[in-house]
Amino acid sequence: MDLKTAHRPAPALRRVNVGSVSFLNAKPLIYGLDSLSSLELTLDVPSRLLDGLVDRRFDVALLPVIDYQRMAGLRLLTAGGIGCDGPTLTVRIFSAVPVEQIELLACDTDSHTSVALARVILAERFGVRPEFTSLRTSVDERRATPAPVAQLLIGDKVVCEEPQGLPHQVDLGEAWKELTGLPFVFAAWMAREGVDLGSLPADLERAKREGLRHVDEIITRHALPRGWPPGIARRYLTEYLQYDIGPRQLEAVRLFHQLAHRHGVLEHAPTALNVAP
């Protein structure tokens, strides 16, 4: 070995670019990740994470599970996800009329999975196929049509800004459980094809364990400033939500993709899940 080779600096390790949702429900999954030198963590709303994978800004993202079918070559990691096994508390339809009479549903479009799940639940459970529109543009549309007022809301705003005058409600996680007997997965860690994950799966598992051990800290830092009552925040993070991805969760994702195709959410038949070891 010559002197030049002996003193050549080691190549810098490439940082993995990770995208996550910014909602309270993701905080246990990303606990401490922002302090790791091996990755770069970026927060955004769920509906924008797919674009980050497509344009290669992200190597891995906590992606809405419906978006697995919208990009080729993804791998689903079992290190963690956002799911439930019954009510979610924060993914709900609010309606001024009985759900069976909904003709127009104004949707909070921050989560692709929640909008797709609403379409599946309304068709399978209630036999209705309303027109879907964006909540951000629904005011003018409601002025122009006699259709009943109904909204799909997700995230912190369901607890902190619950709409008034809409007495008929459906918790989509609870409705899915009653329909299928399975848990539901809203989002899971997914990686682009060809990305060297290195220690990332172990880092994600560790972040999840540490996050669940530090729920009180998460509530103080992230829930209370957003207006969450502390008791509800604790129940939400420790009882309503589930963060593990196991065989039953994977079965639920596969069934959800099939039903989404049946009801026109997906134009093509769903591709099989590529689950990373």
C-alpha cells in the first residue's frame, strides 16, 4: 500500500432521506430520528410523500398504503406503520343526514388512504356512492347544489376542531373492523427500489419502541400545544393507534387494495406486496 492510498480519507456515508407525516399520530414512530446522522428527516402531509419518492427527494417515506399501488418498485417495511384495530378517533365522516343519504362528501385530502377508505366503506357498508370533492372547495359547490352536507376529516382537527351541526358520524377504522374483522393500516414505511437501507430498519424499530416509552413527553411537546386534552391524547396514542406491522396488518392491506380496485379507486388490479425482509 503506498502512502497516498494509506492516507486517502474514507468515503462519506450517504444519508438516507426519510419523509414522514407531521401529524401527532406519527410522533411515536419518528422519536429521536432527527438526531441520527445517518438520515435526513423531512415532515409533510401524507398526500405529498408519494411525490417525494417519485422525484427521489425521499428514499423512504411513511406512505399512505393506497399509494403503494401508485408507484412501481416500492418495498413495504415492517418496522412500523400507523394503524388501528377498531375506532381511530381521528378519521371520521361527519354528516347532517343519515350516512345512507349522503350525496356529496367533502374530503380533507391530506390522506389518500382515508379518502379511498371512505369510498370503500360507504359502498360496502352503506350502499352509497356519493360524489367526492375537496373540502377546500366544497363551500361554493354546496351553495350550488342541494346535496346534504357531509365531511371527511382526518388528523388533529377532528379532535380540536370537531364540526358542529353534523350529528351523524362514522369512524372509518371502526367501520372497517366491523366489515372485515381485520385491523387497518393507514400508512407504513416504504422504500424506493434499489435503496440501500443499511441500519435504517433497526433504527425505525428502535424509534418506535422509544417513542412508545416516551408518550408523556410526546403529549407535552406535540399534543397539548395543538389543543389536545391530555387524557384523550394518551388514549389516542396508546389505545386507539397501533404501530406494528404483522401478518394480520399485511392481510388487511392486501384486502384494502382489492376493495379499492373494486370500487374504482385503483384503475389497475393491485400488484402484490413486496415486503422487505
